[in-house]
Amino acid sequence: MAHLRKSDRLRRRKRMERTAGPRSCIHLAAMVAATFAVVGMGSGLVSGSMTAASAAVVRSSDLSPHGASVPNTPDSVVAISPTPDDKGYLTITANGFVSAYGDGVFAGGQAGGPAPVVGIQTGEDTGGFWTVRADGGVFTIGDVPFYGSMGGKTLNAPVVGMALTPDREGYWLVAADGGVFSFGNAHFYGSTGALHLNAPIVGLAPTPDGGGYWLVAADGGVFSFGDAAFYGSMAGTKLNAPVVGIAASVLGGYWLVAADGGVFSFGNAPFYGSMAGTRLNGPVVGIAATSNGMGYWLVGTDDGVFTFGDAPFFGPTSTSTTTTTTTTPSSSVAFVQADDTGTINGNTTSIASGQSNQVLAHDTGIGHSVVLMIQTLSSTETDTVTSVSSGMGTFQFVNSYNDGADYEIWVCTDTTGAADTVTVTTPTNAWNAFAVEFNAPATGFVNGGGQVVDPSYLGDQSWTVSPGAAGNIAVIGVDTLDAYTTGPAAPWTYYNSGYWSFSNGTSAAWQVAPSSAPLTATWQTDGGESSSQGVVLEY
């Protein structure tokens, strides 16, 4: 593979999705199918089957959708389910009242019943949905197929939730004792049904490939099965309110949500914000993630919907003091997204001076911070960018280094949430860029300096910055004449917008500083003149 020199190349890109409008409601009676098949039910942490010998028939008077941890009435909302394209969602109350927002479509509903509704899941084309009741009965509304249920069976504990397989051709039910019931193409990977739990199970979230799932308990304990990796839990931590739900991120990891709206993120699931510390009209009862893992919705018993990250808000209009928010506390700053102009990875043309181009895959949130890395084709000059303008907010210059092309860092410390297009003015008349977004406004930034070096073939290229204080974010950008073969190791997170399929040309790495100690990021390069430079975002 021939190495492309800076004068011959200009770089490029990567990326994933989910969203709802006017409210629609319906209240209709429905009957569950008469036949039922139990595909799998766990016994302890290994596969097994449920025996009903000591089970008791579940009565509606015994049941509360969240293991009795959240007060509810028949009119209380108990669950939210986004549509497959993220452009809408459905909510449902304990007595079966369905509300549709955005492109969410209700094809019927179900009123009354022997047990309260505890979950809802939308179908593939939004033309139908599944609901589940605490007695295990599954109802299909509209054009979704019925794969089976626990209706009419004896249960040791009430069902508290439902989750679909990735292709929506099966589903799991989970009970408060951790018993798992699988239907359709949903596989059984284990349960906590035979274990003594410190708190009842309140939810189940499948892994993105459907090869496993996590269960979460009201005390924040997490149990992993199949290919679900354990990333941590809130067990043993004093909580202000019980955990009521779990959602998986396609980025790897999961979020837990508590009844006070507190959100806890684990693995690669970014923290986008929460309602903790906000006065709510009703407790939060559920969380649902966008399909690209870059946002989530929370829903309360009063049908209040709260959106974070790239999760859109479609309703309802509420008398709550806050119904939607995209800001997050600076003490919980986290990475949101990274992307480029699309002219870096493999395209042969650049963007002309004064022209606008999209940089990030989604519009930024309000009150976020963005680090912009700009490259212009200039053989020797630095500071060739004369201005940067964007609806995201005001960008300020940080530093500039030239290794055969001018590589500059600019920063917007407090975004407006508007369109993420950027206009760059440069006398070179050729530019491209990539950006990294974080979920809180920075109080300021510090120039992290830089260098131009000429590493040998497969040599290391490093740069060190001093973060100043724990909680600040160190960002280091690099640019090379040839390719980067490896990027910085964890706890650094890095993004490459190079010409070849993996790390080539331009890259950046970042991490939240654990202390004030200096931080060094190291790449391995194919050699050739290279630049390294940094910036510290202060929070």
C-alpha cells in the first residue's frame, strides 16, 4: 500500500441513530391469545426451567410495576418506547392508556384487565406494539406478531418489564424475582430466579446483538448474562431514590435511572444529563436510549418526558417546571460525539475558503463544548485560518503548528444547540476539519502547546499536557505525513479521521483528568514529519 504524502491527500470520516409530534391517545379493549408457550425461564445463574410447584397465582392487588418502589395509580405512566427511527415514542399507563408522539402510531389499546400494564415495545414499522401486564400476559396491538406469554401461568413474582430482540422477532419478560421468560427468537441466557436478592429486579436490557442481557435491581445491582459484560453497578451505594430502569447503549455499556431522575452511566455509555435535583410532578419510571447511543429519554408517572443528548422531544406539553433539557452539570462532563467534514477520509477535494460544511453528525446540545481541529494545505505557514464562524457558537483560536500542512485547534466553550455547520476563512482556499463534543460548557481553556517532530518508521509520537485540576478535559490533536498505526491506550479515548481505514493522518485523543498530574498521549506512526498539540478545557 503506497503512502500518500500530504501534498497528494486530504483526509475523511466515520459514524449511527433514533425520535415523535402531536399527541394521540386511545383506550380500547383487547384480548390476549389463548395459547401460551414458555420458551425459557431461569433458575439461578445458569440455564434451567421454571417449576410452578410452589408458585402462587399473581393477583392484581399484589402488583406494582416497579417492585413497589414507585407509588402508582391506574392512570400513572409506567413505560416509554421509542419508534425504530427515533422520530417518536409511545407511553402507556398502568390501566392501558396509550399516548403516541411524533411518528408514534397507536393501532389500538387495552383498558382494564386483571393486572396492571408494566411495559410497551413498538413494532418495526411503528404500525403496532406489544404490551405486557404484571401477570405475564402479552398483548399484540396492530401488525406485530404474538410469540407467547406467561398469561394464565402461575408466577413466583410479578412481571416488571419487557424487551425486544434486535430484529423484533422475539422478546424477553422479566419478573421481580429475576425470572426471565424468552419467546420467539429471544434466547434464554440465565436469570436470578433462584437467588436471594437484596432488592427486586425492575428491568432487563438486551445487548446490542441480542446475545445476552442485563438485569437491574431497585438497589442498583446489575446482573449480566450471555455476552453481556459487567461494567459496574450502584449496589452498595446510598441512593436518593430506587433504581427503576435500565437501557443499553450500542456504544457498549448501559444507563440506570432512578425514581428521582438520577442517571448512572457505565461502560462506554456517555452521561448526557439527568433530572436529579429537579422538582418533578411525578417520579421517573423508565429510560429508553436512542438507537445510536448518543441520547436517551426519561419518562415520569405524569407522562412528563425528559430528553438528553440527541434524543428529540415530541411531547407532551406538561405543567411540569421542566419537560425537556439538554444541559448537564459540569461536574459530570463526558464525551458526546466526534465527526468530521467528510472531506478528510478518502476524498480528493477540500472545502473552499468561506464555504460552510457540516462537521458533527448531529447538532450539538445546548451548553456543550466543542474542540475543532482544522487543517489547511499550506507547506510552511502557521495561523492560516483567519476566522471560524458557526451556528454552534463562538470559536476561539488556541494554537497552530505546521508539518507540511497547517493544523490548528479552535474551541467553542458554550454551544447554542444550533446547526453544526462551520465556515472557515483561509488564504490557502482549502480546508477540512473534525470536531469533538463534550456535554457541558467549559469555564475556559488553556493552550496546551505543541511541537513538530520527524519520527522514524513505526516510531512513537507523544505530547504531554498539564490539566491543571481534576475534572478538566485534556485534548491532544496530532497530524502526520503518513499513517498512525496505533492510537493512545485507555483511559484515553481517541478519534481518527484519516485517509486509510484505521488511524491515518489526523487524530485526537482526550480524557477527563483524574488529578492535576500531567497526561501524555502516545501514537505509533509510520514516520515522516508530524505535529502534536493540545488544549485543556476547564470545568
